[in-house]
Amino acid sequence: MPINLLSEKGIIKKSLSEKYEELIQRPQLAEYLSDHIRNWFKKTEKFIQQENPFPKFRKKWKIWNSEFHKNKSVLNDKAIQECQAFCKLVGIPFDYSFWYKKLESNNKEKGIASSLLLKEWQKNLDKSQAQWELKQIELARRKFLTELEKWLELIQQLDRQLSPLGLDFGIWFDDSLGSLTPQSIKELTRWANYFSQDKEAQKIADLLGKMRQIEQSSKVETITQTISVPVPVTDVNSKEEIIGLKLGKDLEYVIPSELALMADPETAILFDLKYLESKLVCFELQGTAFQDEQQEITTEIEIKEDNKLGPMILCVDTSGSMSGIPENIAKAMSLYLGNKAKAEQRKCFVINFSTGIETFEISATKGIADLVSFLSKSFHGGTDAAPALRYALSLCQSENYEKADVLMISDFVMGSLPETLLSDIRKQREKGNQFHSLVIGNLFMENRLKTHFDNEWVYNPNLHQVEQLVKFQQNIL
């Protein structure tokens, strides 16, 4: 019995709509849900085909049925035993003695009994197979619905907690959601709720999320346009001006000398005769009308390309000095900016660094599991920003991260950067990349005379405010 995809999809969506109707109506989730149901359907269909125990019994039935109709022979004790074995397997009562006695009677009754046995066997076979398939579909559907409800409950829970903070969790609809644990959800909501408690942190995140757009480019294109040009044409039906004389019988346009004929009875007869023959001398009038004529012209126009936000590379300090409040801010910023980048379909790459580096890319197909993993980690170890910046520079040279904005989040309690690295940053900046920093705390600022970043935000975690917003223009490197 073939499974009907449309029917199954309807049953599943109806079961989910009672509790998650508003959620599953979202276009992005509805599309993902349809794909998920389609994949489940294919797996279920394949399972039924591979695990179906009835084809071997049907094969035996076909052999006996062919033998009976082809050779006109009656069934024997072996056929009865095989039919009995099948009925026993599927739990259908079978009266062996009844059929055995029937097959010991005369040939005519044997033939009738054999035909009846085969029909009963086929009926039980069809019924049992249909029941087995329906049961397997029901079991698979229940399991699938349980998984879907668990997944939708997770999305609904996160969506309710993140939406008030301006974070759209709907963009993370992918299979990795299934791997999130209650602890993972707790971590996500913890860092999301950080913004509701710290409005200044949210302001910084909004500012960072609106970092420099890629410069708008324009190009000149030559195009051919069809335009309508009004062209004057003669309109004989328009009586605007006199252009001459003509013979006719239009009394309103008859010249005065012709009208004078009617003043004398003797000449009036001549006027009537001219009128009847349309030979009165009349003024000829016409006008001018304008008609639109299509003409093709060639012109040059300037086309501006749409603005789009550039890629983003986050370098996050995960050293021991960042433990505590700076760690909270770094994680909250990573969650917010990662979500914003994915929502705006921007490329976003995260580099965690202490003495070494760990990387992951927030893309259209993955990211949430890696992001949660990062949010769950404790910060420890020393600080060496050079490997992270070198990795960021290598990304900037790739096509996907051309003109990317690089943001380093750190307390900047670290040694100086190598001169060769600073030189490479200078060269990359000339290619259109910009380098920004979010300094958490000001432990180092008293002795710091210059920066290596285009923009630098200094955040005081104790006062929960931005103490400095520095834009270095002349002291870069």
C-alpha cells in the first residue's frame, strides 16, 4: 500500500497546528518543515520497503496460485501447512482439520476447496500487510511528531525570550537545533538577557552591527529607449484656418458674392441651381492635429549598485584576564552580532584567541551549535592576539571577506604586536578593510598613547557605559 505524501503532510501539520500554529505559518519555518516532512516520508517509505516481511509469503502464494490455475491441479497438504504457518505468524485463526478433510473429498470438491483456500490466503495476506504498513507508518509518524514538537518547543521558547531584545531566532532554523540541550538553551537565554539588563551594551552592539557599509559603486551604461514624439499632421475635419476656395454646398462657408445672388429673384434661381449641383464657391478650411510617433534614441545613464553591508570578522579574547564581567560582555556581543550578521545575510567569521585560536563561521547552513559551544566555554590562558589578527588578514584576502570589517573584543591586557603584523594591517587597510576594537575596561589605557584601529570603543563594565568613543584619524599605526 503506497504512502501518500500530501496526506501525511496534512496529518502532521494538523497535529502541530493546535499548539504551534503561529510558528509554523512563518514562511521560513514552513519551508523548512515541508523539507523535513519530505525527508521523513522518504525514510519511512524506504524502511517499509526494506523491512516488509510479507513479500516472501506473497511469493509462496503466487507459486501455489499459478500451479492451481496453470495445471488445473488441486492443492496438497504442503500448501495447507504453508498457509497455516502464515496465519499463525500474523495471528489469524486457521482450522487445519477443516481444510485437510476438504482436500480428501472427491476431485470436484477438491477443486472448489483449493480455490477457496487460495482466496482466503490472499485476503488474509492483503489485510495483514496493510495493517502492518499502517502500524509502521503510525509508529514512525508518532516518533517524528515527538521530535518535531520538541524542536518547535525549543524554537518557540528561544523566540519568546530573544524577540523582545531585537534578536530573531527564526533565522537559525536548521538541523543543529536538535542537538541543543536544556543547558544550551540556558546559556543562550543567559547571554540574550544580558542586553535587557545593560542598555549601554545593547547600544554598542547596535552601533557595531551598523558598521561601515561597502562603498556604493556606480557604472555608466548605454541604453536604447523608445520615446513618443508629437508630430503635426493635417486634419481636414478641423476648421481652424482658410487655405483656399472650393466648390461645394456648405452654406456656412459660402463666399459673400455667392450669397448675394439670393438678393435678386432672377439670380436666386442661379443660386439654387448651383446649390443643387454643389457648385457654390466656398471657403476651404483645415486644421492641424498632433499624433505620437515612436522613435528610438540612445542615451547614457549612471546605475548605482545597491548598498550592502560588508562581511564581519570577530576576534574575541578568551584569555584568563577576560574572566568575569568582560567575559559576559564578549559572549553577549558575539551572540548579538552573530545573530545580526545572519539576519542580514552577511558573512560572519568568529576567531577565539588566547595563546592559540579557535575558529567557526556563521553561515546559512550552520553556526548555532558552534556559537552555543563558544558561549558555554570558560575563559582561561594567556593572551596573544597576533595569531588571530594574522588569520583575520588571511580571510580579508579571500573573495568572501573582501572589504570585511574586523572587530577585536578584548581587555587588551597584552604585549605589543609585531611590527611585521602592523605593516600587513596597514597594507590591508589600503585595500578597503577596516579594523575596529571594543576595549572592555581601561586597565591599560593610562599608558597607551596610540591605537592600531580605525575606531575604538572603550566600555566601562562597572559603570555600564561607554566612557570614550575614539575615532583615530591621524594616529593610525
